[in-house]
Amino acid sequence: MRKIVLAYSGGLDTSIILKWLQENYQAEVIAYTSDIGQKINKNKIIKNAKRLGVKKIIIQNLKNEFVKNYVFPMIRAHAVYEGVYLLGTSIARPLIAKKQIEIAKKFKAFAVSHGATGKGNDQVRFELGYAFFGGKKIKVIAPWREWKLQSRTDLINYAKKNNIPIPKDKKGAPPFSVDDNIFHTSTEGKVLENPKNSAPEFIFQRTTSPEKAPNKKTKIKITFKNSDPIAINNKKLSPEKLLEKLNLIAGRNGVGRVDLVENRFIGIKSRGVYETPGGTILYVAHRAIESVTLDKETIHAKERIMPQYAELVYNGYWFSKKRINLQKIVDKKKKQVSGDVLLSVYKGNVTILSRRTNNKAYSMKKVSFEENKSFNKTKVEKFIKFHSKQLYKS
């Protein structure tokens, strides 16, 4: 029998997709789940898949690989989409797509499938990953673009018809659309669809309201080596554990909330609320350590390419030559970026307290207001005259 590898969460929507694939393609479905730090109930996934007759259920722990090989390179690039979005959902899809194709090849599946809707960015991100690793040999099935189920009522009726359990919170109006992983949580839909509505406090899942955060500052020291964080408060941690610890510290101090209206790749504006607690701290800390370890030209080159890099990630081009070439620019001098950053976290704010490094890029002698012989001030006049002439050039 032909096989299809489905990105399966164990929830209602992907269970409906699983049954639909079985019916419409007369194929054996392999249920695949990537554990990248989202809220996951392995027993529920296995139970629901088996109820639908699935024989092969694969759950992979990818948290460390995700943080090390996807999140950290993006942090090194200081990638922020449209000024505010730290790309938490965007960065997760390439890894899932890659692993799906690996499994499809291993079990000789003819197709892969995902549960992304026809209006979202994720369908593009998944399918660009499928195309990169699977080429034309593995078919892509996108049920939301193929089936005739048009509404939440249609889905519920299909589930009832096929004896698929319907959770109580799925029986009424469409729920919030939530995506989460170890790096972030996003919440969209319902009251948030209208940008005039304020986000209700109950939707926040991993951050305390800044108003209710502790009244005492929390200090954190982050150690960087070769541009990646390796320790918190002198304790070395794996990428996964380091981000988890920062998430807890930042979350209870109200750090990492963003309410934004973004321009989707497919041309639709959407409003959502994102929480990226640990990632926000890493972003601020990494910029701080670079400020005392890299030269002006390198820092400014990175600033110029960042918007392009961020857009490539947002659009699903993680594996593209363009993104990889930009990463080479980002990482050109990463071996120089080592040292400690001490931060204060307090009621939604992250403040830099100190930067320490053995790197010589920052010169105390040159910057000092005290008289010294290390900086030739006579050259400044020539420097200003040269740039005065540039004012008249187009």
C-alpha cells in the first residue's frame, strides 16, 4: 500500500486530515510529530493515531537541534521581521519539513502532507522545505487547498461521521489559533482579528503581565563563545536548556510580549500576539556583546542585510542559497564574539548592566576624555573637511 507522511499534532484538525487522506488516497498514513518544545501529549498523539488505524507513529525530540541550528543562527543575524517579529513560527517550519522528507524517503512514502490552511504562510514554508529536500519525487498534499470542507461546522460534522473525538473547546465557535515551540508562542483569531480590540490578558501563556511581575529586578549573566550563548550565571547549559531557563526568567518578569499586524507572504495582513521571552533576552544580549567585540564595518554590514535575512526566513527561504550566503556574512567574524553580558530584567524591560570581553575592539585609551597619545586628534580636521565635500555629491 502507498504511504503518506503527515505532520501530525494529535489534535482535531490533523486527525480529520489523517482520516481524509486515508479515504481519498487509499494510503497508509505515517503520523509524524516533531517535538520542538511545544505543549505535547505523547500519549494523546499515540492514542488518537491508533484509533484511526495508524500503524507507524513517529515522535522526534528536536528541541536541541532546533535551538542550536536554527534559533541561534537567527539570533546571530539579529533577524526581526517588520521591526518587531522575532520569527518564532517561521523558523520552526524548515526543520519539520526536512525531517518529514527524511522519513518519507526512509519508508518509501510517495507523499507528505501538512495541516496548514490556505490563507497562511506555513503552507509556503512547509512546501519550500519539501521541494528543497524532496524535489519532484515526493508529492505534496495540502488538504486545506483540496477538500470541500469549508467551515468549522463542516469539520465537526466530518469528525462526527468518522467517530473522531471532538474536544469540548472545539464544539463552539472557532478557537484561537495557537502555535508554540521552545522559542515562542503565537495567538491569532477570534477577538484579535479586529485590530481595534485590545488583547485579553487570558490569552498570554508564557509571560506574566508586566504589572503583576515581581517588584524586584532579576540579574542574569549570559556568557557567549563564538557568538553563541553557552552559559547562564557561569553555569554551562545545552542550547535547549539555556533557552528554557531564559524563558522562565523572562516569562515571570513580563518580557517578550508583542502585539503586531504583519504582512503575510501571500499578501494578507494579519494581527497576532506573540510571546518570545527568552529570545528577547538573547537578542538584546547578543547585540550588546557584539557592540564591544566587532568593528564598525562588520556591525553595519550586518545591519544592512538583516531586513533581507529576516524576510527570507519569514517567507520560508531558510534553505535557500540567498539565506545561506547572508549567514556567511553574519558569521564571518563570529569567533571574535566572546564574553559576558550582565542584564537586568524587570517588569517587561531588559537593561544592559555591563559587557566584559577579552576582545580588543573597544579601546579604553582611545575613548577616554583624559588626555592621551593613542588617538591623533589632528586627523579629525582633515576627516571633517573630506566629508564636508561629500555633502555636494549626489
